[in-house]
Amino acid sequence: MTLSFFIQVFVNGLMLGLTYVLIASGFSLIYGIMRLLNFAHGEFYMLGAFATYLLCEHLGVNYFAALILSMVIIAALGVVVYRFFFRPFRDQHDPSLVIALAIAMLIGGLGLLIFGEKDKSVSPVFSGVIKVFGATLSQERMVVILMAIFLMVALTLYIKFSKTGQAMRAVAQDREAAALQGIGVDSTFTLCMAISSALAGAAGALLAPLFFVNPFLGMHAVLKALVVVVIGGLGSIPGAIAGGLLLGFVESFGNTFLGDITEILGFIMVMIVLLFRPQGLFGHG
Amino acid sequence: MMRPFRKSFWNRVSILGIIFVLGVFFPPLYAAQKEFKIGAIFPLSGRGATWGMAAQKAITVKQKEVNARGGLKVGGDTYKIEIVWEDDKYNAASGRMAAEKLVNRDRVKFILGSQSSAVILAVQPISEPNKILFLVNSYAKEVLAPDKPYTFRMVLTSNEILQGMYPWMTKTYPNLKNVALVEPNDATGWSIEKDCKRIAEQNRLQIGFSQFYERGTSDFYPLLNKLLVAKPDFVDFTGAAPGDQALIVKQLRELGYKGKTFAGTTIDPTDFCKIAGVQNAEGHISNTHDLLGAYTTEGQKKYYDDYIAIYGKPFDPVTPKYHTYLDILVQAIEKSGSLDPTKVKDVMEKIDEWLTIFGPAKFGGKEYYGIKRQIITPVYISEMINGNLVNRGTMMPSPP
């Protein structure tokens, strides 16, 4: 194995991992604060990609404006879904799980009905490749890597230092105590849902020009997100980042050295984590 | 008091007279009120929906054509064709449920479908014992077998397509020696990979790399990075979904691959180029036929016009191959003069040449599948040039 080949495998893993981080971070945030496994998160990702497609390809909106608009649109949708579907079943684990699955199926079905079954594409924003220590990386992938890092840093700083971020952490730790301190639990949940959905929208918008857009993106995305957050720790943003990157590197190196069986490596990792550290790498017991 | 009676009497006489005249002078209109139900099981949602909906469009074009000419003629009767569509979601369990509903509730005797080998294998335990004529697609070899006499495959598989395309590749590009295979990790992908290896060997091509990927994958960089080490002359991804094919081409070019890209399946050139990029798609070889280009039959031109009349532009070039389903079934029923699936099956067995939009077609495959149930039509080969399909030739598949 030459050095440039190794670097290529590493860079592929980083890119793949950041893709997973983008999708899994919002999924993990919701669980951390609201204790809700939002299976509709993958569908928000799909809708984010479609929002960008419609804005860029049909309305001629600039890609970066479309990225922000997609985040806003999907955040608004997330709030609507929370207010009408999740809030009535707040604190009821099983019904909210079923509701999340039902919403995922509903959005997936409506997506197919409205957008059709064919793969759509968003015109590339940047073209050409760059060489990083002998490894090839397309410029549009480089943009996704930088944007993903920016979003993760911003999210981490927001949760750690902002007042509303601190309120989210307080609600996650002890909902009743937080309420007694004057923190609005419901408004915190609404905000959490908006941020999580915006992240899904951002993931969809960022990855749309790189890959393709179709109504089936959601299920695969949510499955990967589930693997990532179980490895990293349900509800932990650093866990989602670590889990996503770990899965990306395992898949990239697995593809190189093990070939066809790579896909099951993620599930093997999940089993090992559940056996030896059920709360995940960064989760709390 | 008499006037209302007389008026209503003459009204009734007039209506009966009109019905009589219509019955005598327009028998097809009158007879077409009889309906003939055909079941159809295709993936209309889920990852296989691209193919399922293409099949639905092509079959509907034929259905409308037959109904417009008065209906299906069986003996002295004429039937309007009604198709009961069921969605198998590209999933065996859903396909099985759909078949049970079609057979037990809708009482159909003919089923068209599916795209998925798993669905077909799940439906056959219902269709074969009930003597339901099952016209299918899918690439798995075991779908056709001597103990499954009621199953006919209406679309070419990778076995037949590659028997046409690989010899063409070696003849057209004599320097091609080393092939890389990238196939989905499911029954379809495994079956295609086997066909590719066998037919490549017959054509003195060497398989330098072969790996499966999970459907739903969008980032092929890790796999392709490894593939490029094998330095292939052409990369074949026949089993990949249309969008996956375009992504593979795009990412191969990004990683610096300069050789040929190849898939023994049909693609929509517009969608393909949008995803892959026109420059990246240049020279891509596929089994797509441009119905407005060279080698086009009158039937194909008519199909194109009928399609545009129903669905409008743009034309979907993935659809024509599904036209044979209802086209041959209609011919077989009318030739047999019966709606009995056994009699129709016997006719399909006996007749050596069917007229399809691709020209004359026949059922073959006795040597390979053990039963003559595989349709054999010409294989079309096209190349992407400046974002457009250019027909390069046709080949008849030669048996292994």
C-alpha cells in the first residue's frame, strides 16, 4: 500500500464519517433532550435534499441561499410535526415511537407521490478535483467537509455556551428541576426539534449536489444514524461525532481490506458496544 | 290520461330501438363491456419503483391501444382489458400478499410482474399450482425451471444481454482485456456477477476486480479507490440501479479513471447526465435504445408516439422493454381463442415467432434454463456522446 493510497482511504473515511455525523447529530440531539427516537429524521434529511433541489433547479436560487432556506423550511416542518404529533404523546415512549415511524412512512409515501420515483440531481456548485498529499478529493466534497465541521463546531459551542443551549442541557438532565428554575420545557423541546430538523435539512442540502435526490434516501439515512448514535451514545453530540467518524473510517478501511462484508461491520460494532458499554462510547450510564 | 302513457311507451320503444341498432351495427362497442382482468405485481414504491413505474407505463400504453381498437378478441367475444395493479414494494412478503389477493379475491388467471427475483420466487408457489400464467422479469436463473411451466420471462436478463454486448465490446474495442465488476449485494447482483464472469471468460476477458455494494450506498469512493488499483480497461455495473450507475461513473471519473464504463441495462440519458455530468458520462456504453435513432422499427416509432400521447415528453427510454409483457399476452390469447391459461401457455410454447416492437422475438433458453421460457429479442447497444444516446448496433444473444 503506497502512502497516497493510504491517504486516499483515510480521506474517504473522513468524508464518509462526516456524512454520517451530519445526519446522526440531529437524531442524537432529539434523543438527548426529548428522549425520542425520531425515525422521521431520515425523511427530514430527504426533504432537505428535495427543498434544495426545488430551490436551485426550479426557482434558480443560489446554492448557499438554498442551503439556508432548506434549513429554515425543514426546521419549520420539524416544529409543526412536534406541535401536532409528538407533543400530545410527550413522555409516552411507545406511542411516540409508533408516531415517529408513522410520520416517516407518511413523509416517504408523500415524497414518492409528489416528487416521483426517479433520481433527481442538484447541479454541482464546484467542479474539479484537488490533490491532498496524493489523494484525490473533489472540490464539492471539500466544501461538504468544511461545512460539516463548521456546523458541528457551531452546534457544540451553542449547546455549551448559549443560554438556550444550557437550558437544553438542563432539561436533558432533569426536566422537573429545569422547569422549577423557570425553563420552559415545551419551548425548549420546540427549539430542540427545530435545530435537529435544521441539521437534517442541512445534511440533505449539502449532500444533494454530491449524490442524488430521491424519496428513498430517508430510510437508509436513519438506519446509519441509528448505528452511529448507538456506537457513540444515544443523546450525546460528541458521541455522534465520534460514532460517525469511527463508522466512516471502519467502512473505508473495511472496503479496502475486507471487501463485500464491510456493510456488516457497523452492526458488529453495535453488538460489541452494546455488550461491553451499553450506554455507547460517550453516553452516560 | 292516454297521452302520458303513449309518450312513455314510445320513449321506451325508442330506447330499445337505439340499443338494438347499437348492438347490431356496433358489436365491438357492445361486446367491449365485458371485462378481462389481468393482475400486475410491480414495485410501485420503494427502491425498485423506477423499474416498476416504467413497466406500468409501457403496459398501460399497450392496454389503451387494445381497448381503443375495441378490446381483446377471444373467439367471438371482445373484452376490455382491466389491469389490477399491486405494489410489491420490491419486497418478497408484500409480493406474496399481493399474489394471494389477486388469485383469491380478484380471481385473475394471468399475472404480470415482478422486477424482483425474490418476489417472483415467493409468488411462484401460488401461481404454479393454481395454473396462473405468470409473465415475469428479474435476472435470477432459478426463476425459470422445468417444474415451473406457467412462468415465462418477458425481458432479457443479464445472461442474454451480455451474450450480445460482451462480444460487441471485444470486437469494437479489441484492446479491452481487464474487466472490473461492481454489483449490488443481493440475489440480482449475485446472479449478474456470475453471468458476467462466465460470459467474460467465454470472450477471453479477464475479471481483475469484483465487489458487491449495499443498495442505498451513495458514496462509492472507498470501493472505487480499491477498484482502481486493478487498473481495469472497463468497469461493468450492470446490476446497479440507474442512479447508482450515474454516481459510480461520476465518482470513477473524479478519482481519475480514464477507461470505459459499461452497464448491460437501460438508462435515461437525461437523468444519467444530470447526475454523472455530461463530461463524465462521455463514452458510457449501455443497453439503451434511442427510439428516434438508427435501428428503429415501425413498432418502436408507434410505441414512442403512443407514449408521448399519454404521458407527454420527455420520453422514458427505460420503458420500451416492458411493452412485450402485454403485447405477447394479447397475441397469445387471441391466437389461442381462449382465456384458459393452460391453452394460452400451450400457444406460447408452440409459436416460434412473435411480432414485438423490437421486431421478431421467440422463446428460448431450453439449454440454459432447462425450459423454453426466456424471451429472445435483439440486444441494443448505445454510447453516450455529448449527453445524447447514439445507437451503436444490435446483436442477437448467442446461447452459452
